[in-house]
Amino acid sequence: MSINTQAFENYESEVRSYCRNFPTVFTTAKGPFLYDEAGREYIDFFCGAGALNYGHNPDFIRDRLVDYLRKDGVMHALDMYTQPKREFIEFYESQVLKPRGLCYKLQFPGPTGTNAVEAALKLARKVKKRGNIFALMGAFHGMTLGSIALTTDAASRAGAGVPLENVTHVPAPYMFPELDTLRYIETLLTDDHSGVEKPAAIILETVQADGGIYPMPVDWLKGLRALCDRHDILLIVDDVQVGCARTGWFFSFERAGIVPDIVTQSKSIGGYGMPFALVLIKPELDVWEPGEHNGTFRGYQLSMVAAKAGLEMMLSGQVEKKVREQEKVIAEAMEEISTLAPEKIQTRGIGFVWGVDLAGCDGGAAPGTASKRVLDICFQNGLIVERVGRGNTVIKVMPELLIDEETLRKGLGILKGAVTKAIG
């Protein structure tokens, strides 16, 4: 069957990206699978860039959404009080935050990760009355102007068209093993000849995802928290992509036993791929004036219904425990893949977010040549994966968290076969 993509190619903007890697038209989806117009099945190890931790169209959440629609529930309310918002807030506070010993107020920004980051930056600067922010090299925090100033991918930054300012980028701990990056940051803050302004906040992903799948060491995270405390700097954790149990803990920072001052969430907090975002704020930092950061679709009601149902699934199904237990299945597969060419292939990850770094397989070709070949072979064989990292040399493996072991192993087998074929 010939797949008709002419409408997209003729009339959709050239800015489209993911579709260029997956030249088909998808029609339905369920659990870990996508289906196209030809009826072909694909295992989804992309999961909406982390927006579908509970898979496609889980029945439990779908039924809640349909029921709400049939009852003519309020769909749009800006930040007015509604029943879905009250139920979500009460559930989140009592079932997610309090059992973890966390105390945060909830802000509902526009329903995207980058808007949550923008809100966090604005609030940090307002609280500390400083304009600078520290971020890590390799970071991805979004594509709006404040967020993209934090993001280090050169191609993404080039699209801004204006100077990207008020951010100081520091090396991530994996970049220079011989460099004590915490001491480096300390020096920037204490040396009166560093030439760097003290920041309002330091923002990071505890696992850099689009940067190439780099989990930050626990001791380093603890040290960064202590550094922020010493220097009166806010710590912001961007949990947009690697939160919601992706690492084996609902919050990715839990493994380090630290408490950030501000946390951003989006993607899978929407439960069903619904647009939703949260900013978690320590109560003493909530100095916003009414309406100082707003948005027409902040706190989208249907997303709140889906988000609460998703949290119920996560908690009742002990998804965090499941991810930690099944992590070994992915880790074993990654070890097998790395042994195909130990001198050329690196694998790394945590929980259900892993990367296969094929930079060493490019040889004299352009960076990303080997990873693109692997992606294409995977797609031909019914597996959807994404490329990330410097030069797009890393294959990102992000299965849904509820995936059955048989399908997980099948997808990993397709990936291993693709790597084997691609590197000859």
C-alpha cells in the first residue's frame, strides 16, 4: 500500500522534523504500539519524547476522559476554580508530595515544558533579584527565548535570531572526568576575577536526555545542592522529560535524596499525552503577583482529569518499583550491544531512559551517520527510536513504563539487529 504524505510535504512548514525519520502516516495506537495506514505495527521506543510514560491510550485514563466529556464538564477555565483542579491538587499533595516529605505549592503555567521553565526562571530572578542563571553544557530546557538561552544545542540556538543572554554555561560532570566541576562552579562564585555574575539559580536535568543520556552522579547532585545552599542560589530541577517514574522514581532527584527549590514538570504529567505543565515551588518562594505569569490554556481541565488518573495508575501499579526491577532487562541488552564493538560503542542510562552512543562508528563520515543508519533500519523492522546528543550520534531508548517484558525484549532485539547491520 502506498502511503500518501503529499499534503504534509506540500503544505506543512519545513520546520517539521520527526516525520522526516518516520515516513508513514500513523492512524491508531495502543499500549507500546503504533499502527500506520498500511496496518503495519511499530514498537514505540520514542513515547512522544517522554510524554507517554503510560503508553498509548490506556483504558483507565481514556474512560475517565470520555466520561468527563459526556458529562459536559468544564473544558476551559483559565485559572478559575474547578472540580478537576481541586481533585488534582488534593490528590497530588496527599498522594505524591506528602508521602515523599515534600512541601511545594503548585503553579499551572501554559501547558508545555518550556513554559514551565520560563516561569521558573522568572520566579527565581524575581526572588533573588539577580539576572544570571547557571546551566550545564549539554542541557535541553526548551525552545522559547528564556529556555533556549539555557539549551546548548547550536542548531536550536541559531533559530532564536537574537542574542541569548543572562545564562552562564558550566561543564557537565561527565565532560571532563579530571575536572572537579563543583569546584569549578565554586571558583566562578568566589573568585573576584572570574568575570561571572552570581546567578539567581542553577537549573539542570538530573539525567540529560536530549544531551545524549547522561545520568548525573548522586554525590555530584548532593554536592550541588550543598553549593547552592552555601551561596544563596536556588536549585531548579527540570523534570519535564525524565520525571514521572522514568528513572525509577517519580521525581528523578529522589535517588539523590535532595530537595530542589523549584521543579518543572510537563510531558507525562499529562497522563495521556495531554498538554499539561506544573511548576512546584517551595512556599516561601511563591512571591508572584496575581496574573504575573499567565496563559490562556494554563491548567487545561481535560489534562487535569487525565493527569490525576495517570497518577492513580502509577501509584496503584507500583510503576516506580516495576521500572527499577525491569531496568536490568534493558541494561543487559545494552551490554550486549556495546560488546558488538566495545571500542566504538558506548551505552549508558538509568531506569527506562538509555542511550546507545555510536559516535565511534562514524569513522570519517559526518557525525550521526551511523546512528541515522540504525534509526532507519529500526524503522524498517518495526521499531521507533529517536536520535539525540552531540551530532545526533546517540540512539535514545525510552519505552513506555507499562510495557510487557516480551515486547520490551523484542524491541531491544530489533535495536541490536539494527546496530549489528549498521556497523557491518
